[in-house]
Amino acid sequence: MYVKGLQYLVKSQSAEGAWGDSYGRQPGVIGLCVVAMLAHGDDPNVGPYSAALKRGLGAILAIQSKETGYIGNSMYNHGFATLALAEAYGAVDDARLGPALQRAINLIVASQARNPTGGWRYSPDSTDADTTVSGAQMVAMFAARNAGLAVPEEAIQKGLKYFTSCKTPEGGYGYTGSSGPNAARCAIGVLVFALAKQKDSADFKSAWQYLQQAGGESHYQQYYLYYGAQAYFHASPEAWRKWNAANIKLLASTQNKDGSWDGSFGSSFGTAASLLSLALNYRFLPIYER
């Protein structure tokens, strides 16, 4: 199932490194496709996906502003593209990756410093924040720290404090405040506190309890699967095994003949996010270790 999905991504990638649907040309989706390839564990420099990986990373590097480090036209794109750079750095033989990753992290930290909420929104200059954009930046920072970059602890702690401010009475996380929780945002919160090694915190425990009762997401299914897999994996090995078995069954029944998955954000995102929800079975990438 995983290889079929990867083969679809390779076949549908353009010579410039992007994908054909409207979302597939955005650097965040390119980044998730790259991470899905890296997560399978093949040699990224000479393995079967090495050429596709290099094209994808080349597209991200071409989009990044050399002056500011900004990747794309939204912080969603920037966060997921930065994650791809972090996971590729030290594994893919490309001297450009380290400096590009450092510039991308510098932008994340500078954007947060300008934001009175301590979080992030759509623009680097936003003064408001939401938990979905903020989650992408937090995971990118943890991945960069794993890769050896000196990510300021103050930035991590400010981000966690922002999530706490969005904690709802039900135990989940709202979008821009402390109301209206859902499964996807709750999974983001569980993951962020797990990566911060704060599984003993009240934030983590209440979010994990809420997540188990919340079920899934119908409209943003793959987005939920991407974060839900990681949240369950970090929260409970036993709960993840059950969740994972159900997820494998679901994805086996919904995968198209060409190896792709359909979704609200196009087949490239749908395929990458579906694959990454399965990638915990390999545990190859640093960000996917418990």
C-alpha cells in the first residue's frame, strides 16, 4: 500500500518537483510529499525515490526567499516545507539544506517574537494566531532541533503557552481561542506537548482524554489522520496499535487503483498525508520516534 502511494507521487511529480493539482504546487504539500518519501527508509541519495526527493527539495529551495527565509505565501506552507528541510538535512547530500533550514527557522522565531499571542497565523507579520498554523511551526522547530539546530527554548515555551490559552473546558483545543474543539486540533495539541516531553502535564492528559472520545474528521480526514497517527503513537503504544490497525483497513479500502487517495486538498496532499499516517509503522524519521 505504501509503495503504491509512493509510486503515484513519483509518476505524478513534474520535472520542476511539484505536483499537478492546485495544492500540489504549494511548498507545504511538496514538503509533505518529500517527508512521505523519506519516511519509507530507502536511501535518499541512491534509492528508488532519490531523484523525486531531489526534485521536491529543489522546488522548495527555489521558492524560499533568500532574504527572509520565507517559503511560499502562507505560514502553513512555510511550516510543512521547513519540516521537510529538517528531515532531509543530514540525510540528503545537498549542501544547501542546512543554510536554508536555518533561514526558515529564523523566520519562524522572528514571526513569533512579533506576535503578541506567542503563536502564528497565515502571515509572518500576523498579530493574531491559530492552533493549526501554530502546530505546523512547533513541529518544524522540534524537527530542526532534532537535526542539530539551536532552536531557542523560549520560542518552544511561548508556543506551548499559546496552546494552553486555547485549551477548552472539554480538554481539547479551539481554533483561535478556548472554544470549539475538534479531533484534528486536539491531535495537534497532543503531539506538540508530547514532542516537548510534557506528557505529565495537564494539557497533554486532558487533550489525550478528549481525543479518544472525539472520533475522526470527515471533511478534513487526511489532515486528521496525519496528526492523529502521531498523537496516538506518542500517547499510548496499545491505543496506537488499535488505531493503526483500523487506519490500515480504512486506507486499504479507499486507496485508488493508481495508488493515490482523494481528499479535500487534492490527491497529492491526500496521498502524502495518508502515507504519513502509516509511516509510524517504520519509525525511520527522527520526528517519528517515540
